[in-house]
Amino acid sequence: MQDLLKKEDVNSEELMQLLEAREKGELDFLLVDVREEMEYNEAHIKGVDMLKPTMSFQNWGEDLFKSTQEKTVIFTCRTGNRSGQVQNVFSQSGHEHVINHYGGIVTYSGETQR
């Protein structure tokens, strides 16, 4: 399971496994949804730690980057496009522990919340 946290991308099935392991206290990571608030309020993955809308990236990007240097961060969105862009910016800036949930919530069959 720890190997999944070393990947650049995880699919929805892998994310479900990671969330289950985290719930059991076996893993530690942050799950960050980068969709807009309206999308998030419609439905979001159970276990999302924070909403950081891509439209306001300039306001939160640097702070989140600095505060998570020693943590693994998984970014998710609707399809994996926006989360992939944020993951790419973090990775190219030197963050060594960022993962993109490719496929996003549209491919996620696990539990969601409103």
C-alpha cells in the first residue's frame, strides 16, 4: 500500500484503497479537491481534507506547497485534468510527494458526500 504513495498518479480504485488504509491509521496523506466550491457542494469524495479551488490557486498555492513539504498530497478534481495541472506545478517546483487522482470523481465509485 505504501508503494501507491510513491506513484505520480493513482486511479479511483487505488484512491479507495489508500483512503481505507488511512482510515485504519496505516497511512498518512492529504486529499485536496481542486474543483470549484459549486462542484464540491454537489458531491465530493468522502475523505477529502480540504477544498482548494483552482481558480484561486494564486491565493493558496504557495502556502500549501510550503506547509506540505514533508507530507504526501493527493490532488483530485472532476476528471483529473485540473488536479494534474496542480500536481505538475507542485512537482516542477520541487515538491517530492504529490500525486494526481486521474479520472477524478467521475470515475470514483467509492463513497461521496454532499
